[in-house]
Amino acid sequence: MRDIIVITEGHISEYSPPKVATRSAYVRATILRGLTELLSKSGGDAVALAARARIPDRALRDPDMMISWTAVADLMEDLAQELRKPSLGLEWLQALPEPLLSFGAMALIARFTPTVGEWCFHSRNYWHHHTNASRAELLETNGGEHLTLRVHFSNLIPPSRHQVEYILGGVCALIRTLTNTDGEDIALVRFKHAAPRDTRLHEAFFPCAVEFECEYDEIVYHRRLHDHPIEFRPDVLENLLARYIEMRTEAIPDFDGSMRAKVEIAISSLIGTKFCTQPHVAELLGIGAKTLQRQLAKEKISFIELLDKSRERIARNLLRESNLPVANIAGLLGYAQTPPFTTAVRRWTGMSARAFRNTVTVSEGQS
């Protein structure tokens, strides 16, 4: 492993395997995008299938909700058998109405990064806000012409083959979209699992050779792709945030199309990343930061107030609906340390985060 090094924003360091979840694993519900389209021809009921896998029906409406990674694996395995789709993960990707917008903030991050390499770096950092069930590392070989995006999964919470193929296939699809190419600079895709009986869909989907029963799940690409500029097609870039907002309107209470509501959606999507700032949100909306400030002022609210409101809403949901450690929730909401988050929870609820969670649990038990 001495010839493997990690590419970071400011320097290159020796490789060490990242940690992944060893207990409860979660993923953002955005992974469920495309389920309805996938079931359209078979007439399946997305809500009923999700419920059978212990996934709340709200997850189909709120892409930023955290849901069980294991439940998603169960859902995919059930669907693969019922629909007789042995490569369900790839067929799910093909059913996505807008692949770029189906991967959460990774699409919005691309709006702020000039090259694929920078997008990969920031997307990798965002990854741990999307799920704790896997970790991505960007690697290179000393003096080599290839770079590797390697994805690690927990051995204690092994993923479904369909989940792995969905994730690596999704990254390849995003790269093709962001570079406006056929992905010819992607050199190789490797999977740890064994090859399915029929690999024709893999050969058609991936723009490169695919290997199975490998040591790692990873995508190998030419170094020149790292420096390739992000090139949105005009039709993709136009109204990017507008379509993104439309997908998330059901997740925001009382969405009314106002500037306040649009900013709140942008904040909830970018929260926890370095791009959750007033200038970046203004850029997404196609206006200047001062213009955004003035328009929010007309609605008698500020960006800071909306950030606090979004944090409160997400924190309440996560404390109610998940068993994520408080420190993890603090990180998801962009707090550098846990104490400021616990102080904020006490301000929002009048009690500590643990007490609020226990109160909710007791209330549910009595109902």
C-alpha cells in the first residue's frame, strides 16, 4: 500500500483505509429517486414496497430524510426478485428522470467547481453527510497516469450488490453528464462481488471494461479527466436550481414559492458543506449576494435566520426519526463541534438533545 496516496485539496498524504459504520447505517432518501419510474411498467406500488422494507412513506417525498441503509438493501433485493431484474441497480439508474438531480447536493456542488477533480474532492467530503454506510477515497499511484475513486463499505453491514452497482454506476453517469462526454476517460470499473450470469447491461451501461471479484469497489480513470472542466450542456444548466427546488417542495412545510422558501431548500441541500453560504446560494439563484439579502429583508427574514430555521427542522427530524449519535447530527448540520449544536438544541426545544429524543420516544410509546 506504500504506492497509494490520498489526494486532498492542499496536499497528498499516505493512504489509510477510512472508517465506515459498524452499527446503524443510514443514507439520504434521495437514493429512492426513480423508484416510481422503475415501477411504472410493472404497476408496482412504491409506497407499499417501501413499507415492506420498513421505509417510511415520507421518504418518497423528502429526499433529504435519513433512512436505513439495510432497509434500502432489502428493498433492492425484493425488487430484483419480483421484477426479475438481476442488475436492478443499473436499471434503477436508467429509470431516473434526471440523473444529475438525483444525487442530492453533488449536483449543486458541481455548480461551484471548475474541474472534475475539484468536484470529486468536494463530493467525497460531502459523501459522509449523505451516508455513513460507505466512505470514498480519491487515490493515485506514484507517477501513474490513472487516479482511482475507491468506495469502502462496512464488512459488518455489507451492502447489496445492487447498492454497490447503483453507487458506482451513478458516479459514472454524473461524470458523463458533467463533462458532456461519453465517459471515454473512465478506464475501468471494479467490483468486489462476483459477476452476474448476464453482464450485457454492464457492458452497455459502463463506458469501459468492468471487472468482478476484485479487492475493492472502485472507478479508475485517466488523470486528464481530473483536470477536465465541468461543462454543463445549456439545457442542463438552465433552471438547474428551479428543477431541484421543485423536487423538494414537499419536504418544506408551507412552501409558497417565495425567496425565503427557495433559499430554505438550497440551505437544506448544501448544509454541512463549505458551499452553504449566502454568496453560493445567491449564485445558484442567479442573483448577487446583496440582491438576495435585500429580497429576504423584504420578506422580513435573513439568511442567518433561515440557516438556523433549517438546522432546527432537520435536527428535530433526525432526533425523532433516527438513532444517529448527537455528534453525527452536529456534523451533518455544519457544526464544527458538538457543544454549539447542543446549545442550539436547548434554545430550540428547551431541553438537551438527549432529553428531547427521550421525550419523543416516550411519547410515541404511549400513543
